[in-house]
Amino acid sequence: MSTFPDEEAIAQAAASLRAGKLVAFPTETVYGLGADATNADAVLSIYETKGRPRFNPLIAHVADLAMAETLAVFSPLARALAERFWPGPLSIVVPLRPGHGLADVATAGLDTVALRMPDHKIALALLRAVGRPLSAPSANPSGKLSPTTAEQVRRGLGGRVPVLDGGACKAGVESTIVAVDGESIIQLRAGALAREEIEAAFGRKVIRAAKGAKISAPGMLLSHYAPNAAMRLDTVPQPGEAFLAFGPAGDFDGEVRNLSPAGELHEAARNLFSMLHELDATGAKVIAVAPVPHEGLGEAINDRLQRAAAPRG
């Protein structure tokens, strides 16, 4: 029998999250590995802790619709979805609001974010206590089953992350993810809220996204932010190109951003999306990218670079 966390335990967890630490917590779907979504280093810790870092966009969990609307712009239909199904297992992909404050690594450099208000009193109490949105993918090592009890979290993560124990999750499967395009509702990921329930509530068909469609949500093949410029990886720059450097870099007569002059992968990961945006904004036709080691967070950095440089059809 689990001991329900008291106000002090929730307050301590909230303080840890505000300090950039990770805390696992229950939702009605699965246990989430929570981090302050406005803190890039904290969000990077999620990828490191899960053991196979990849820069996929993460759902941002919010305490209420008011918090959500400080982060993103809701169309009337998107707001109606939130009002009907929040709190609940529905994540809604909406355009980011200027000045949203979310870390680039939390949104994978996209101009949209998936938002959700969980239907769990511990999760909501924690979100209110933190006062910030929380990125929270499933609290398990990458590739393993999503946890639905605190003990599964402790066992999977080797006790490295504190867990607020709320007993077994009632849904046990991740949230449904939808996006709104005009007056159309598009399901990007099937989940704990049945598509038919949305259709019944709104009197319209929910469109299932085509396989390989250009969408941006967790749990599916993702089309990440790609610069307008072409990209050349693991190379040195040519005249007229922009250069995304890593580590000690020689002189180059062109636009340069250095992910980490010291060759530190954590710093490089933190800078990746913003520096890609900055170089793209220079109008360069080609961005040359220096080699980045593949170990540790380098896996995530190289994965993201390869996706950004992929052929565009």
C-alpha cells in the first residue's frame, strides 16, 4: 500500500524542480519524469537519465488553461478542446506565444508545443506548487515499458530520481495527441482518450495523421525544425557558408556560432537549437557543421543535426 505524499513532500518536490532537479510523479496515464520546462539544463537531464537522449519535443504539463495560454496561442477550437477534456489525457499541439519562456530543447526548436493538464491530484498539486510548466515524458529508461507504479519507476531508474508515489495510474497508456488546423482536429498519436469520444463531443470526424506526415509531437516519426539553409555535416566551412563550430575553431571569415568552445557536450546541447536559428537568420545558403563526438549527449546532438540535414521532399 503506497503512502500518499503530503503537502510537505509535494512542497519539497516542487522546490527540487524549481532548482533544476528531476522528480518523477504520477499522472492518470503513466508516471512522468518531470523537469522545469523553462530550464534547458533540467530538460537535458531528462534525456540523460532516460539513457538514450534524443531531441524529440516533449509535452509540457500545465496546472490550468490560464498557464497554458501564457505559453501558446489557442484558437477557439483548440480552447474548446481544452475546456472539454482538461484535466485529462489529451495533449493539444498549439503555436508558441512570443515570450513563452520554454527551453528550446523542450520544444525541439519547433514553433509549436504539445500542452496537457493532467487529471491527477498529485500532478496538479505539484504543478501549482512549482508555478511553472513541467516537461514530463514517461519515467522509464528509453525503450522500456512505461511505468504505471512508483516501484516500477524506482526499479527502472535505479532509485536515481525521487518519486512522488500516487499508487497505480488509472489509464496506463500515454495521452492522445491532437493538433488543430482551422476547423479540423488531427490525431497525431492515439492514446488514453479515444478518438471516437472527441468525435462525439464535437460532432465531427477526427482526422488521423497520415504516416510520415509533417507533424510535430512525441511518440511518432517527427518532422523537426530544419533551417532554410542546406546543411553539411562533419566538415569544415567553405567561403560563403555559415559555420556551426564545436570545440577550438580556427579563424573563419563568415558567420560563426560555436556550440561549445571548450568542447563540452552539455553546453553544446543547450545551444544547438538557438544557434541553428541564429545562423539560419543570417540568410546563409549553406551551414557547415563541425564534427561532434557521438558519445553521451553527442548522440542527441548528432541525431538532431542529421534530422535537420535530411533531404526534404
